[in-house]
Amino acid sequence: MNSIHPLSTDIERPARFTYPFCYEPHPLCRMAAREVQAYIGSHPDIKEDADRGKMFGVLVVESPTAAGGYSFLAAYSGLLAGRNDWPYFVPPVYDAQQPDGHFKTREREISAMLASGDGGRLLAAHMSQELQLWLFHQYRLLNARGEEKDLVDIWQSYYSTPKLQRKFPLPPGGTGDCCAPKLLQHAYRQGYRPVCMAEFWWGAATRTELRRHLNYYPACRGKCKPILTWMLQGLQVDPDPETLGFRRMDIPVVYEDAHILVINKPSGMLSVPGRVEEYSVATVMKQRYPESVVAHRLDMGTSGLLIVCKSMEAFHPLQEQFVRHEVKKKYIALLEPSQPPPPTPSCRGGESTAQKASPTGGGLEGAGLGTISLPMRPDPMNRPRQVVDMEHGKRAVTDYEFLTDRLVALYPQTGRTHQLRIHCAHPDGLNRPIVGDELYGTRGERLMLHAAEIWFRHPVTGQDMHLQAAVNFDV
């Protein structure tokens, strides 16, 4: 079966190609994705493996055979049912699965050496490293200008300073086998002109990365950012939204005295300067009060109460309260409606401490109140995402209380990055992402999470403080 598929539509093409690390899928991609999803559903062997959880991608292209219209390519990450040669999908960048090929032959030799006893372990480890380096050199990737580099050259060019090269000397295993590199490589080889691209998850929700069935996701940064930076050269690509600058916003003040002020941060504004963007609550406050310091942080999408200290004299005592977990917060979140279970239940990787999952689709959404305890850590391959890790994660605990079927009050006992978002979305948490959560749920107008109340002791006067900011989204 041919790996290129016609797309009959009068939908207008986008002005530029998709920026793969932050995007809203173009209608052409959504149309192509529906066809791929129908294909998966109609092929039992493919569906059975995909139901366990798999990332798929589509690339809409212009081709000489499209007669002025569009076609699309489809891909899956890694292997699908143990194969990388399903005819409906594009081939891998490099096929390391050939039984008599160099990679598999050498792999068997290394396995036999390891099985023979401890004497060969050191040599086997050295051979394994050499084989992995050899494999990286076989991934020779094109860009839109027709230029070619192997994976090692791409990696070392991207991480060009000595410090970064020491930190990232070689790509992680599996680099080059994600959807996006496969799609672009095949398009360039066949002379197709890329139009737009998107990736979606099929199957069971993962209990680490929190992928959800049929949701769209950006390309992973850890493996794909260096590759796609190279492969997209020669295309007109949508700009990185982080480089566009943020809209200037009013910052309402809820409380102010000579030592502190508490503001109602708007959704869409950074608490402190980001990797690219300088504009933030901290920079605005510095202009008003040169010695000011933001005492804690809210995610950019989260609105609500944020404490700013006007001096270090106020900041240090307040920080001690945060360290001792004496500052208490109440958040209000609007959750997505309950969803039916995914095609195949995933293996349980951890149980919430509150109670067993409800019988209506998993998670704790049937419970009125309780506690979620799911330890977390950063995902180094896909920052800023966090993952649940029962073994290596740091303690993360949230009390919750349902106010209505979809409105929930959240009381964090700890302050991990994205804690509330993950505890709501995770199958062993509430199993319902917060509305507008593009990382762990579905992209929307805004993240429907609001820091509504805060309790703390004034860092200078010692007075007990309790401040409130009304929820500013429709419920």
C-alpha cells in the first residue's frame, strides 16, 4: 500500500508550516488525522497494539501527483506491534530491525557475551556503546534545502558550546524514531512540499506522561528539538510563540501596605521572567518598587493571588513560612466533563491515597472530598512537562473538595511544579484535566485554574492574613 494518501478538500492552506513545539492543529491536519484514526480502528493487529498507547503523526503535503490538491503522510513513534514497516505509514529514517543487518547481528553478539558470564561484561559494554554510536551515524537527516547531516553532527551543532556538549554529548536512545522526523524525512526524499503537521495520542492514558486518547501534542523537546531545528531549515515556519512577546496586562492589587502587596495575577502572565520573555509580574513590580521580590509563583496560565514583598526584610520571613508549609492556599479549578474509559485500560502504576477509583470511568471524580498523593518529577526529555514517578518522584499531596460536578476546590499541601494540574488529570487522581490545560488535557482559551484564597502571617507585623480573589472565569 502506498504511504501517501489523497486529501480531498477546499480548506485553505496555512501561511507557514507548523511550529512543532507549540501549535493548534490546522483543519487540514485534523482532517488527515481522522482518516488515520479510522484506519487504525479498522485494522485489529494495529489497533490492539495502539490501544496500549502510541503517538501518531500526520504531515499534509503538496505533491506532483496531487493535481493541485493535498495529500498526507502518516507515521507512528518507535515500533508498532513490533514492526516498523507497516505499508500505510512512512518508513523509518533508518531500519535497524533487519534480522541479518549489522545492528541486529552485533546486538546478538553482545547479548551472547553478556550471557557467558562476568568476564565479558566490560567488553560487551564497550561494544554496546560503539554500536549505539554507529547507529546514530546511520540516521542521515535532510532539511528543506536538501542538505544532509547525521544525528551526531546535528546534536553537536545544536549543543555547540563546550558546557552544553559535556551535558548533552550524544542523543538519547530512540532519537530519530519519533513521528515528526520520520514524516519530514520521507517527504523530502520523495520531493513533497510540507504544508502542516500534527501529532496525536491513541489509546490508554499513560500514568507517567498523562497522554489522552485522540488529544494532540507537540513534538518532544528532548529528542526532537535539535533534529527539527535542522530539518525545518529552508521552510517558512510559524514563529515560536515564546519569542513574540506577551500582551501587557493590568495587575489588580488586592492588598498593599508598606512591606508587601498581594496582587490578582491575570491568566497568561508570567510570575517571573521566562527563558525568552522578560515581561512578568516581577519586572512590572521592579519598576514600581526597585527592591521588590515575588515571594512564590503561579503558572503562566493560572490566575489569582500572588504575594510580592517590597524588600528583603519582608521576603526572608515569608520564605520561612513557605519552607515550613505554614502558608495555606485554596485554588478553584473547572474540570473537563467525565469521559468514557480509553480503548484499553492501562496498567496501574500507582493508587491515590484517597480511595479506590470510582466505577464511572476511573479516578476520584465520584468522591466529594479526599486527598491525592502522587509523587512527581520533571520529564527531562520534554520540559516543562512533569511526570508521576512512584519510585523517584518527590512527595506531592493535594486535598480536594468538589463544589459542583465540575468545579473543585484544591488545597495543596506541597508546592511541586504543575502539581494541581497533574493531580486533576492523572488516572489515579481526579482523572479529569483542568479545562484549557494544553500540557495534560486539551488546549483552550485559558487554563481554568485560579488561586482564590491565601492564608499567611504578615512577615513584618506578625498579623494573621486571609485574602481572597473572586474566580474570574465562567462556571
